[in-house]
Amino acid sequence: MDTAQVIADVLRVSESITHLGLGWSDIGDDELLALSSAIRVKKKLQELWMEGNRVSYKGLLSLRDLTPNPLKTVVAIWNNLTDTDPESLCTQESITVSFTDDDMWAAWGEWVFKRCEVSSNDKLVTVLHKVCNISVHCLEAQWAKTFYKQLLQLIKHRIECCTEDDMCKKLKKFERILNL
């Protein structure tokens, strides 16, 4: 929360911050509430990327009056969002909570994969908890098929090099999930 508050303080005074990437930073609803209050002050932020965090629909509701102006893009995939949550938020064009077949996701998938390649096994397992919680319709997109195929190969390589039994078991669990 301290880090989110520092970012919020910067957003309150900045005239130039228009894009903010907070992916995989472990923010939740409280942190997002602090950030949304700060965004309201200057109304300059246009894109907020916060994939792979702990945000729920309750947290996303704090952005409702900020979309689509000034926030033209809010990416909240791989968060704590469930199928039983408000549909009205999902239909807002500026808020993305699931994947599409857009070309931008291929580049995004490459970026996430590169982060996975350089991560420790512990961090990789943390990311895998999010990215392996996928629905079948996501895997229909070509970029997703490529992304998960690469991820499976990375996991297999990590298993071959792993010397810790507990970590090896965790990685094998995700290998089984992705082999389906």
C-alpha cells in the first residue's frame, strides 16, 4: 500500500503521466482505490495496465466514472475476477478483463514470456498460478496457442534444471495443466 500511495501522490501532481503499467505488482482493491482517487485529480492518465494482480470487480468499480474519459484503456486480465461478477463492467469497451484476438496480445504475450524466462523459479510459479487459470476460449486465439506452447517448453526446461524437490513438484503440476 505504501508504494501505491507514492504512485498516487505522483499522479495527483503530474501533468504528463498518461500511461501506467502496474502489472504483476500485487496490487489489490485498496491500492486501486487510492490510485483511482488520485487519477480523478488531474484526469491525465489514459492507460492503466494492471494484469496479474489481486484486483476484484469491487476494485474495478472505483474506475467506473473514469472510463472512457480519461481512461481509454484499463487492462485487468489475470486478476481476482470471477464469472459471477458484474457483467456491466465487462461490457465497457475501455475495460479489458479477458483476452481478445487482437494483434496487440501477441506482442504482450511475448513481453510476459520474456519476463517469465528471466524470473526465478519462485516468481515463475507465482506467475503460473495466474496464467494457468485460463478458459478454453482464450486458447482459440493463435497468439495464446503460441504463448502457452512456449511457456510449456520453459517449464520443461526448468524442471530438467531444478534441484529442489518441492519446486520441481510445483513446476510439474503446471506442466500437467498445460499439457491438456
